[in-house]
Amino acid sequence: MINIRKRNNLYEYRFEAGKVNGKRKQITKSGFRTKNEEYIAEQQTMNYRNGSNLSTCYIYKI
């Protein structure tokens, strides 16, 4: 599950990558000016983690 939030006029996303040594490993990226920029980066990260080599990302206006 991906969590999206706005902090100090910038967007951030966070998701759980799995457990490492019994502890939850979370990946966090921030500094996106718009929710659409955040969404594109989030999709690229998820595609990379899932082993997909999609170089393009569908852009949705949110």
C-alpha cells in the first residue's frame, strides 16, 4: 500500500518494501511540487521494483 501526503507544500510517497531482519523496511521519496509529479515518480519506482522495464508512465490528472 502506498501512502501519499502533503508536507510543507510538497508531496511525498511512502510504501513498505518488505521485512528486513524482522523489521519493516519503508521507502520514502519526497520533494514533488505537484501530485501528478509524485504519481509519475511513484509509478516508475513501482515498475522498477516489480521488474517491469516500462520506460513510459501513463500520466493522470488528479
